[in-house]
Amino acid sequence: MTRKNVSQIRFLNNKGETVNVNVFDIIGPVMIGPSSSHTAGAVRLGRVVNKLIDDRPLKKLEITLSGSFAKTYKGHGTDRALLAGIMGYKSYSPEIRDAHEIAKKRGIDYSFLKENIKGAHPNTARIQYFLEDGTDGMMQGASIGGGNILVQRINGMNVDFNGENTTILVMHEDKPGVIASVTNMMHWEYEDLNISNFHLSRQEKGGEAIMTIEIDGLPPETIVDEIRGIEHVKNAILIKRV
Amino acid sequence: MLKYNSVNELAIEAEKRGITISELAIEDQAESMEISPLELYEKMEVNFEVMKQSVSEGMKKDQKSMSGLTGGEGYLMNSYAQNSGGGLCGDFLSKAIAKALAVAGCNASMGRIVAAPTAGSCGILPGCLVSLYEDRNFDEKTLIMSMFTAGAVGMVIANRASIAGAEGGCQAECGSAAAMAAAALVEVMGGTPSACADACAMALSNQMGLVCDPVAGLVEIPCIKRNVSGLVIAFSCADMALAGIKAKIPCDECIDAMKEVGDAMASTLKETAGGGLATTPTGIKLKEKVFDE
């Protein structure tokens, strides 16, 4: 195996670290109103699902709103924001306002449910998606203020990431050595890649498991294919800053 | 690299080097973000462009919020300013008021805005700067540069206190926005960095204690009109500083006081819609109207 040239790795900022408040955190972001938590943050939660779907045709959505999201979604356009994010729009896309119409035009059968998800943050959404190819999945996350989000569950398993850093999700079988295979490959192939956070969750021993790997900087897209090629790995998804 | 934990230090450093706060900030941000000053300027230029668009978008006659509780305020105020020869405030200020209303209304109707520093207080800085551009023919480059001064002041407030209504009440949102705008206004008028700091201090003092009490929890009532008071405070404090009036309490101490007041504020008055205007009989009726349909 040959090590890839370090210069192929693009970093988000100077040292691949999370930067402190900068001038554009204050004068910015450019966003669709009215609320950073109930609108912009909701778009970002939707965008996590968009990454999970990965361009496969979407058939049906069941979106559960909890807490303040359930109470005030209409006035804040939280429903439109979530839909727009799932369809790939960004928190500054003017299309957010017309998300219902766009989803209908795309033939997506969507519904919103109000339910108090026990123990969840006040601004929580649970999104279940069903694809044309027969697969389905779910994501649960919270908008925790100022447009910041926390993704807490994917496919029934606990995860923990905020969509600020580059995150790699690895869905795999719970077998000995899979974590080592993935992290060894990452270190060997991309020597400058630094893991800043790691979280593992599984449904049951020997069952389906998910690794949440947050890394400094931005690796080349090819890293996902390389992880997918590892034995017992079912899928890998790269989520850049959403 | 600058730490952005004191407005006073920013002013002293800028004066020592004979430059403006914006020049100091853009140089520092370029270094810490590893982006050239020109690229930073161009990014800010995009923000100014969006601000101008939010003004015209929100000025439309049929502008209406998602909830239907508010809408058309910018249009009404602008028409009044034109038809009444400027009303009581005079042509320039009444048109600036219309612009602040327009941008805050644009936000409430799911239009595109620049959070400055937040979505709820997004009308104040554009209300001030777009007015100078459109109605007083100020040089666009000077106005865009002054947004770095506004940003630098906002960073200090964020580091020392808070810019979130949920943490510090409206004083942290519209109060911060007015302080940021006041500093920017002094700079575009050619005032010294320490006059910028004075304007900032006076703007913060004038909104000390303002609670965040949105009706139905929506960024509409009273938020849209509080953008107007923020704008008027920014203009008046900038003019006072330019006239040579000093802030008696230094800016950094005002920020600390704002934090102390915010910490002492009941949680019902910090964006929870649990008190103030939100729980008046009419506030509750409006809430029911929006959510019980």
C-alpha cells in the first residue's frame, strides 16, 4: 500500500481545527428566516437525512415533531425547513418557503406527526424515510440554538455528532476487528487525518452497528469507497459540514 | 492575533497604529482564517448585497409573515415617509425606519436575510448602512468595511456576554445589534476608534434590561418593531459620540453589566414566551389564533 500525498487532503481552515467565533459568525450567516433554531437548524437536520439518502429516489417521509417544534412549527416554517433540507436545499435557499409544493411536485408522500418524544430536547425532529429501492431509515436530532444541531439517533442506534466537523458514518456488522480495519486504513492511507471524536453503537451483539467518526479537516471523497471495501462494512457515508 | 475580549483594547490598538477598527479586524481575521483580506472583503460584499435585497423584498406591499400576524410595515412606513415629507423624524430617519421594518419583515416571511448578529435583530445594521448607501450616497466600500467593525464589536460581546435572546434577553440581540451598528456608523462618518467604542457603550446602556418576550414564541411581535428602536438608538448614539460626548461607563463595563442583567433576568423573559408581552391577554389571544387553527 502506498501512502497518499498529504497535499490531497484539503482542510476546512488553517490547521484543520474548529475555529473560534469569526466575523462571519456575527455578520452572518445568510439564511432564510425567521429563526436560526426553528428554521436554519431545521434545514440542517434535514440535510443530514439528505446525506443518508445519498441521491437515491425518495418515496415517503414520516416526520415527527416534538416539544417546541411541535407547538410552533407553523409560524417558524419548521416543516418547510425540514422538507427543504431533506431535498438538499441549504439554510440560505429561497426555495425553503415553497418546500411543500416542491416535495409534492417530486412525488414525495410526506406527513407530519406531533408526538412528545420522551426525554428529547425541546426542538427535536425524528425523520423516517422510505426509498424507491425498498430500503428505509431514520434519523433523530435536535436543533439546539443558533442554527447548531445535534444528531442523536440513526436507524435506532445512538450517534453523537453536530454536523460542524467532517463526520464519517460507518454502518457495519458487529464483528471483531472491524473498527481496527477502518481506523488502520484511515491512518495508513491518509496519515494526516486526525480523528477528533469516535462513537460506537450497536443494536445487539453481532448485529448491526454504527461508527461515528469525526475528523479534523476534509478528506478526499475516495475515503468512503475505501471504507466500503472493508470486510463486514455495509455502508459508509461522508457528511461534510451541513 | 486578536482575542476580541475588549472593545477598549481594539480601539487602543487601532489608534496606536493609526488605522480604523475595521482595518485592524480584517487584517487579523485574514490571518486567523488564512484567507486574504480581499477574499474577506468580497465575502462581506455578498452580505451587503443580501442586505440590500432583504430591504427591497421586505418593502413589498403584500409582504406577510408565515403566521399572518404581521406584514407590510416597511411598505406603510416608507409610503408615509414619502407622502408626509418625512413625518416627524425627517426624511432620512423615517426611511431608515422603513428599511429596518422591511428587513425584519422579510425575515418573518421566510425571506433571505443576514443574521446580524441574529435573525431576530437582522434589521438594525442594514437599516443603518443601506440607508447611508441609498439615501446619502455613501461610498459602498466604506460601508462594507464598517461591517468588520460591527463584527469585531459583536465578537467581543459574544465572548464577554452573549448575543442570544435565550441567554441574555433582547438586550443581547437588538442591544448588541444597535451597539455594533453604532460603532460602524461612527467609523463611516470618520470618527475615531475610541468614539466608536463610546457609541457602542451608549447604545448598550440605552437598551440595558430589555427582555425577550415574543408573542407565540415567533420572531414577529415585538421583534420587528424593536429593530426600529435599535436603529434609532444606533443613529442617535453615533451622533452623540461624533459630537464629542463621551460614554461615562466604558464599553467593556457596559457589556459586563449587560451580562449580569441577563443572568439575573427570569427565564420567562428570555425567549420562552412565558412573560412580558407574550402573556398579555392579547398576546395569548394572538398565540391561540396562530396555533389553534
